[in-house]
Amino acid sequence: MRRLLRVLLLIGILAVVLYPLAWMVGTSFKSPEEIVNNIGLIPEKFTPGNFSAGWNNFQLSFGRFFLNSVLVSVATVLGNVVSCLLAAYALGRLRFRLRGMWFAIMIGTLLLPGHVLIIPQYILFKSLDWVGGDFPYLPLIVPQFLATEAFFVFLMVQFMRGIPRELDEAATIDGAGPYAIFRHVILPLSRPALVTTAIFSFIWTWNDFFRQLVFLSDLSDYTVPVALTLFIDSTSESAVGPMFAMSLLSLIPVFLFFVAFQRMLVEGINTSGLKG
Amino acid sequence: MITAPPEPRLRPGPATPRRARGRSRQNLAGYVFLSPWLLGLMLITAVPMLLSLYLSFTDYDVLSPLSEVEWVGWDNYRRMFTDDPSYWHAVSVTVTFALVAVPLKLLAALGVALLLNRAFRAVGLFRGLFYLPSLLGGSVALAIVWVSMFNRDGAFNSLLGFFGVEGQPWVSDPRYALETLMLLAIWQFGAPMVIFLAGLKQVPAELYEAASVDGAGPARQFWHITVPMLSPVIFFNLVLETINGFQGFTAAFVLSNGEGGPVDSTLMYTLNLYINGFVKLDMGYASAMAWVFLIAIGLITAVLFRTGRFWVHYNDEGNG
């Protein structure tokens, strides 16, 4: 009996929690009149036209913004996976001078708010002509290739702690140096941590707004989040449906990742214990 | 809690030439593998930090070359603390936001985690669905939906109407705009909840059994077993969510179209920093704000760690 009550309570809370998402899906299929008059979940008349209207709402098709977002996210994933793995191997498994100090500094940068560095970074990148330059995503991507996302370094160090030392020692006896151990022992065994890093770094970059807002200046370079804010400027009644439709589309990649890797994501924040 | 991983064990014995060579090889390899990170630390973190410290004592508008900055001494800081009411307003908005949203979010997370903890079959599904908002909630798209939901014609008012309460445009009312942002933050309680759940699993069931035998009811068990056993996880979530709470930007930007309105009611610290730096192009002043922010976050974290000593119990002290 108490068990049943608990499950019912949980279902109730879950309904409240999921309501906004369901409402977003419903509203993106509503006609302009219904958006004002029918606040319920389900549209009386399905209006898929919101999607084509939203897709073509600006001088550039929304597909362009999606491509830009994919480009930035994929490059970021690549950068984070490679550079954080290298740093984590050094900090977690190798023995070298000042290692403890570098590790402490890495932990320090973990808590460093990104907003503090954005102004000087902007000035530096601008003086290099990277902001609005030939390849306007350099300011977004280059830092990711330099392992600046300390969270992932930390996550991988934590993971590598769990790989038995005996493997390194056995490999050493067989004559393997640090590079061979990295290549043949650590790299294959670290795959779960690499996948977790890849998924989180894709989702965070896909959702990220602040850095993309600051570093992208031309409409044709805009990523999805920055483009979505253009809708806010023009919130006439008729733009609400298309705005919702594009918002919904923009969340689909994250949602698919969630469906495919749910367990891994939840476990990922557990092993490293971090945000979401 | 966070310590450097243990040094690889070296086999005992005098330093032979072979081992010494192995060590210098590792030394070199260590720096080879660390080099991208080191480069990033210098170019993307350290140099910008120093530059921003320098800029905070100058007047600079980005448009002119760096050589034309004007040194103004402590002027930016003086202006911030004594001559800019909107600065203090932003501080109070941010502190209010964090003070309300963070504890409520953690309470929601803990409450749902406790409900979920007693295993039943669908627990994995529930856990995943509660976590979903944490994945989506930081995005511009969701902020847009949220703001619409609390608009005059939004879903929230229709819900109130259902209970016979007259709705109003919450997001354009300076008395309530910040509250809608707090709700959005609380809505994303899934991430700390997942961490709580993992913590709850670590509490040995024998403790509860022993307490029941001694006649302790659920409330006493909660305060005397669950809370102390869970305190490291509570502390961890508290630190993390507090730091995140002070940095809220996206939703405030979306709600106010980047201006912090209505009547500055959603002028979060980072939004104010953005406006001063990138809209008013007052980069020297914004740099000073960034440094004060950094120091404030550092102090708050330090205070949390200090107070944590009194209520956080580490069960496995010494082998963390």
C-alpha cells in the first residue's frame, strides 16, 4: 500500500516535470490562433507548417545554423577527447617532476568560471583576427584542442585510477615505454571514459550559448542557440509557432543522445560526480 | 575529497642506471603528453587572466589597438563599489537567485531521490526521465519555452485558471520575473538527484535495521542515519550547485532579450558583465567585474568548505 502511494506520488511529480516538454511539442504544432487561445497540450488542428516557416524564417535557412552547430560540436568532441586523454594519461599514470603541482592547478581551473576569461580571450582572439575571420569558429574550437575543459581531464584521471597498475608493470618488463603503454594498454581500456567525454562534450557544446554569442558575429556563422535568440526580437504572435518548432528541432539531437546513452550519462555523472 | 592520484609504485632497490634512465624517460614523456594542456593553461587561461587583471585597471573599448589603453588605477573598482547602483542591483539579484534556487533545487533532488531509493522495477526509467531536464534545461530552446510558459497566454496561467486563480504575465512583471528563472533552475534537479541516489545506495542497510530494532521511527532514522551518511554528497552538490547558481546567464538573457529587464529584475551578474563588456564595450570595467566575481566565488567556496567541517562526516577518512 505504501509502496503504491510512493509510485503514484512519483508519477505525479514526473508528470509535472515532463509537462513543459510535452507542452513544447504540442505548441510547435499549433496554428497562430490556437497558440493564443488553446493553452492545452494537444493542438486541435495540427499545423506542421510551423516547421517550414521556422526553417525559412531568416534570410538563411535554419539548416545552415544546424550545420554550423554540428561543425562546432563535432570539432569540440574531437578536441576534448584527444587532448584531455593525453593530459589525463600524464597526470594520472606517469611519474614526472612537478606532477603534483600541475594536478593541483588542473583542479583549480575546474572551478574557474568561464565568464572571467571571456573578455581577455575575446581581445586576444580578435587581435589574431580570429573573431569573424576566415574560419570564425577558431575561438570556439582551438581551446578545446588544448585540454582547457578540465572537467574531462579530471573525469579521465579518475577513470584511469581504476586501471590496474600491474598492467603497466607487466608491459614495462616486456620492454614497453610510456608511449607503448599509452597506445596498447591505456588507450584501449579507456574507451568508456572516452565515450562519456564525447557524449557530454557534444551535448554541452550543442547547448552552449555564452561563448557562441560572444565569438560569432555574422548571421551566416551563427549556431542554433544564437539563431534562436533572433526569434525573441521578433515575437509577433505569428512567430511563436515557428520559434517553438525550431526550439523543438534543436533539442532533438540531445534527446536522441539521451535515449541512446541514458545509462551511460547517468553513470557518467556518478563516477565523476558532476553537473549535467 | 580530491587528491592527486598515488605515485606509481617503484620496486625497492638502489637506483640503478637502468632505472634512472627509465625515470628520465618518464619525465620527458610526462611533459610530452602534458604539452597540449600546458599550452592551453598558458595561452587560454593564464595569459588571459593576467591580461584581464591588467585591463581591470584601464579604460579600454576593444576597437582601438591594445597599445592605446588608458591606465586609470583603481577607478573601475571605485566606480563599481561606490558609483554604480546597477552593479549592486545585479549582485543582489544574483545572490537572491542563488539563495533561493540552490537550496530548493537540492531539496527537490533529495526528496525525489529518497522516493526513488527503495528499489522497484521501473526505477531506472524514472531516474532517466527526471534527469532529462538537466540535459535540456540549459539551452536557449528550453529557456524560450519556459518564458512562453509563464507569459500571459502561457500554460502556467491556464493551470491557475483551472484552480480559479486569475493569471498574469509573470515574466514581464519585475516582481515575478526572477522567480520564473528560479523555477527553471529548480526544474533541473535531476543531476544532483542522480548523485544523491548513488550516495543513498552506499548507506549500509544494517544501520537502518539496527535503528528499527532500537525503536527509531522513520524521522529519526532520516536525521540520524541518512543525513550524516549522505553529508559528503550533500556537501558536494551544494558546492557545485552554488557555483553554477552564481553563473546563470542563458535563461536571464532569453527572458530579457539580453537586457536584464523587466526593470533590471533579471540582471544576473554575468549578464551585467556581458552588457558592460560586449554591448557598452567598457572592457576595462567589465574585467574589474570579472575579477571581483572570481574572488567572490573563491571566497564563497572557501566559506562552504570551512563550514563543511562542522557537518560533513567522512566515513572513510584517510583513504579517500
